Amino acid sequence: MAGVLTYLKGLRPRNLMGRRLGSYGRSGEAPDRINGFLADMEVGLVRALVKAK
């Protein structure tokens, strides 16, 4: 996922709407990291981040 997000960030797309989907994995930081990538790319988010354990 990090490779895809880095590639998209390099393309500098504009006026995007998105939604993120990820799992916690071992460290639990994936949702926050994906959220950071999308914020850097100025992607409008359809829903707020929801974390569930």
C-alpha cells in the first residue's frame, strides 16, 4: 500500500475524493499513516477515520 500511495502522491492528482481502508497489522499505525498520506495529497475524505479493535 505504501508503494501505491507514494506513486499517487508523485503524480500530484487534484480534486480527489477518497476513502481509506486498512488493518492495524502488528504495530497499529497503518490507519494513521494512510490518513497522513491522504492529507498530504489533499484528498477529500468521504467519511471520518474510524478505528476499531
